[in-house]
Amino acid sequence: MGSDTADRWSELGAFIREQRSSARLSLRRLSELAGISNPYLSQIERGLRRPSAEILQQIAKALRISAETLYVQAGILDPPSGSPDLARQILADAHLNEDQKQALVRIYLAFRHEHDGPPGSGGPGGGVAPADPQGVPDGRAAGAGGTGEAPR
């Protein structure tokens, strides 16, 4: 095993350990959730074993992160090109707990789904919500206009 390959597996193991730690899971609990043995997971985290794509998928599911994230870390997939994937960055943030991560990702994806379209295009997702004559958004947001009235 070459030095670059060994480094890649060590980095992958460290990433999995970091994700496990931020999810507040013990090694034993993650191994149970992923359906792999405790010693095997320990060896993966220490960079001693090269997990298959299937094992990475099981670990990702147990950690509630995308399998693609682990595939990129393992060198199975190339990093995404173009704009950064905010959902992936949220899931990788060690300062947030799992409930916070999942809530933020759900909100983000809901906004993305609601406003599909390239940013700045003026089409769906590219502009600002229409305003009423006083310049207040059209009432889609709670409390718009500050009157306490329900949107018409």
C-alpha cells in the first residue's frame, strides 16, 4: 500500500470518526446501526482497512450523511464541481448536533425545491417574492405587513 493510499484511508477513517463523534455515537453503537462488526469499524477508523462502497453506504446511512460524501472521501467519486453543496456542508459541520443538522437540511432543501431555477435568473428561485404596493412581500411569510392578519 503506497503512502498516498494509506493517507487516503487514514483521512477517511478520521472523517468517519469525526462524524461519529459529532453524532454522539459510540463505536459500538455505530457498528450496530451500520450492521458491521465493532473491530472492523475500528480498523476503518484507524485507516487499517479499505471499506467497500457497500460498507461505506451502510456507515453513511447509520451516520445520516450522504453516501456520496463518504465516496468522495474514499476517492470512489470525484468531488462535485460547480457550486458547493450546502446540504453536504451542513451535515459535515461538527458544531451542530444531528437534530440541528437534519432540521437545517430539511429547511434548505424545502427552499431549494420551492424555488428551483438558477440564482439571479429572475425565474423561479432567481428573484425576490413579489411585493404589495407598500413594498412588503406578498404575505407568504407569517406576519407579513405586521398587521397580524392572515394572508388574503
